[in-house]
Amino acid sequence: MRPCSNSLRLAALCLIAVSAIVISADKATAQAYELVVAPQSFEFTLAEGDTLDDSIFITEAEGQSVDIEVVNSSDWLSLPFFLTCPKTPTTIPFAVSSSGLSPGLYHDTITVTIYIDCQTYHSHVDIPVEMTVADGMEATLASLPTSMEFFLSQGDTLVGESLYIFDVEGSSYNFWTYNSSSWLYVDTMEASPLYTPELISVDIYTGMLAPGVYSDTILVFADEAWNSPLRIPVDLHVAGGENILATDPAFFEFSLNHGDSIFGESLYVYETYGRSINFWAYNQSAWLEIDTAQAIPLYAPELLFLNLRTADLTPGFYADTVFVISSAAANSPLALPVYLTVSDSAYEYYVEAIPTEFDFYLSPGDIKYDSIYVYEVLGRNVPFTCSYSSIWLTVQPDSAFPGITPGILDIIVTDSGMQPGEIYTDTIFIEPASDSMPFPSVAVPVTATLITSEIDLLTIPEYFQFSLDSGGILMDRLLYVYDASGGSVDFLADAAIGSGWLEIMPNDSPGPGFLTPDSVFFNICTDSLSPGFYVDSIILYDPFGMDLFDPVAVPVGLTVTENICGDVDGNGLINILDVTSMIVYLYKGASPARNIGACDVDGSGVINLLDVVYLIDFLYRGGPEPDCP
């Protein structure tokens, strides 16, 4: 039996959605299997001493869970060490490194073999990997900026945005550019032929683009440069008719002594696409004043000023919200939180601690280490001591007590006296060590939990495979997530590569994200996709960054096929089921039809009863063929 899979952290996965290889397995058993892998090959270019991470998505074509072996032969390509056979579907990370290699071209092959019960099974698929190690003396292309992002309204044009192309060593050589989208034009006519360094112009034409996000890449080619083509990502955000308000900053947090005031704190209000729209601002508390007298009427962009007065407040914590309101903005009212801590002015010194609280999770036998930074708000040296009560908690200064601000307190947490599954709490009180230098006591809560067993997040299903016509959508797909031991575990869910076609819906319940057992809903939208095979993953991970469990990747495969006008249910055929799907969508309040793009069969630009009649005429009365716009 060969060595097979070790669970690796998947937080840094970079899945690549490209065309797939399909290999038929030998029928060594009654069940024949087909492997699907993506991508089908790799090409890397690295400078000497560089390292690059990537990954392979592997699944069985019919969704079967089969054992596989993944191997290669060279030292410069590193696969994870497998203790047990990995099972499909899975994502296998790997790394390539040019460390210790001479400049030149290197080849290797990643071989994926099907196993049955971890025994040899004949079929395999080979994935070629090519790595070019560049000579450090070769030219290196660079650009300023290294990426570009534009925010425009529908129909707007931006001309003459500068892009500087140069060689990092100042060398001059010929280069040329290429991009694929019609909305992005790299104007090189005035500078042809092009030689580094060169300032070129980039133009953006939104034309009839629908509202949304568009992406392209400017490729810069040069025969002399080892990193040719240089890739410059370009993102275009096209706004529709709606206006979006924003502020800088997004919130305020103040700490004042009783009786103190602040005047003229700046608040910048603007519309994200640079439009000028009318707005007004409002809040409730008397201690917070929005000074708009010099700017009435208000039009974004506008600089406002906040005034705070604590004379009528007692020591404590206060909160208010500045509402920015505009009838012309889609996100009105925009809420801007304002927090105020008022301290007792009887004290001359004020000490604070970072962080303000701790939350530890321990397995039996674990020891956790952390620290508190203690400082006086004006930077003065103030002696302090601390107290706590639990045997599982130890607090030590970096030298000896009394500590002196600024100073460090080392925190040690063990499982001493703890029972599995219980939650324990204590408070570290940081207090004055000198009567001549008093300050308000600082409380730092500490929570510790002894975990009963290792957290093991599981999902139903373990992967998804969808097939949609171009323009089709799927709404409210469900992924069920639970802990194998039945515990309640906080987790977050995101798309691994932010592909755009996979949208994770946020959780409306309180807390940092989701809590097992819970359901993660997501949508699939193919509007911007060409026919082909695409891969992304739903990543489940610890929201607190405390490594309580390994991130879990749930692969999502998507096959986009040519849109068939009239195939409303997306099954590849036009029949009475499509008529039924359209009627249910139009008149029974059902969720959107699986393939909205196939509904407008009469080409009128509107989906209504006439499309139902048109499709029935085509199917049963010899009417014209569906003609979607």
C-alpha cells in the first residue's frame, strides 16, 4: 500500500478555472471512472531563488468519491506528503522553487492515478509542468501603476489615463502591448515603436456596457525581458443610474476627559463615482454637533466638521450615529457610528491596555502564550501592578513588578483545573502601584475554553458540480455545515478566488459569521461567462484567526454551455417543460427561471405571456423558431 493524503491548510488556495482534461479509467472493476482535472498544464517563469504556490482541482466526472495518488519526480516541484489516500473531489496545493537552479528550462509531470481501496488501479492522467528560471542579468519589465481600477457611470468615457512602462535597471528596449476587451484601449500610436521607458495612454469607453464589474489585463511583451509578458490587471466598475454615498472615515472613536471638547473633526462625504448630489446630515445626541452652517446647501463631495462637548456628561461610554441622507442615493441613509468614552477628570494619568480582552481555546495539555501592551495615553512613565484570581492564568511583567508604562505583561494560560467543554472567565486588573501617580483601574477580561475534542467541520454535500447555459442563474443553493462532534463552532464562508460567478450570501444572524450547525446559501450567475469549464471553492475558516480548525474547501465546478433560446429549464431540450417553467416563473411567484436568457423567445426585450404563446406556437402549431435578443 502506497503512502497517500495529509490534510493541508487551504486558506491560501488559488484555484485556476480553465479547460479540463477528461481521462477514461480502465474498466478493471465493474465500475468505470473518469478523472476530471483542472488546469491541464502549468507554465511558470521565476527569477533565481523565487518560490510560487499553485494548486490542482481533481474530481471524478460522475461525482464519485475515489482514492487517488498524486506524484511527481523533480525536487523543484513540491507536493504535500500524503499519509492516507486523498479522495475526489479535492484540491491539491503544490509549490515550485528555482532555489539552487541555474537559468534554463525545466520540465516535470504531476501524475494523478486512481486507486481502489488504496490499491493500484491502472488509469492515470499526466499534467505537464514547465518552469523557466530566468537569468538575473536579464531585463525586467515593470509598470507604474502595477494595476488599474476605474469607477465610471454607464455611457462615460475616460481618456488619457497614464501608464508608465520601464525597465527596473533603466535599460531601453522595444516592447508592445495587447489586451482583449473593446472597452479598454491602450493608445500607443503617438509613441510607435515603443521603447522603455515610455509613458502610454489608456482610454476607457463604457459605451453600452451594463452596470457591473469588468476585468481585462494589459499584456506587455518584450523579447529582452525574462518576465514577459508583464501583466497589468484592469478592473472597471460601471455604475447604473444609482448613486452611492460614502464617507471618510467610516466611523469615529473618541476618548476625552470629563469637561473636554473637540471642535472641527473632519468628515468627508462623497459619491463613489464622483457625482455631485444633494444630501443632509442628522444625529440625535446633544454632545455631538454636525457643523454644516458654512456649507448649506450640502452637495457631495463635501467636507463637514464634528464638534463634541462632554461638560454635561458623566464618565462612561456613549454612542451616536451620524446619518447621511440623500433622496438621490441608493444606499441612503448611510450610517456613520460615533463612539465616545468620557473619563473622570479627577485623575491626572490614564493607562490603557492592548488588546482589551482575550479569548483562548485549549486542547488537553495545551499551553497558550500572549501579551498585553500597557501604556499611559500621553506617553508618561507610570508604575503599575496587576491582579487576577484563576490558577489556569499567569501574568508576568517583562522585568518585575511594579511595571512601568509603556510595558509588556506576558500571559500564560494552561488547562490546570479545567474540565473539558467548560468555559472559564477571569479578569486582569491593571492598577496604580503608586499613590502619587493614580489612574483609573483597567480591566482586561480573559475567557478560556477547554475543547472536548478536535474540531472537525463537515459539509453536505462535499462538493458541487453545476451545468448551466450561458446567461443562466441558480439562486439560494445550500451548503450544510456541521461539527463532527456536534459542537457549536463559529466560522466564516468566502469564495476562494472571488471568481464573480460564485456569490456567497451573508448570514443575517448576530455574531462574526456562521455558527454550526448552519446553512450557507450561495448563488451562481453565468452572465459574464463564455462557454467552458470553471472552478472555484467555498472556503470555511476560523473567523478569529486562532487556528481552531483547518480551513475546509468545498469545490464548486461549473460547466457553461451555449445558450439555447427557449430552453428555459436548461436541460438542453425545448419542450412543454420549458413552457411550464416559464408560466411558473411569471405567474406563481417562483424563484427566477433557471435560464432567464432563454425566456424572451419573441425577442421583444420583455418576458411576458406573449413569450409563452410564442413558444407553444413553435412547439405545436408550426410557428417560427425562438429568437432571443
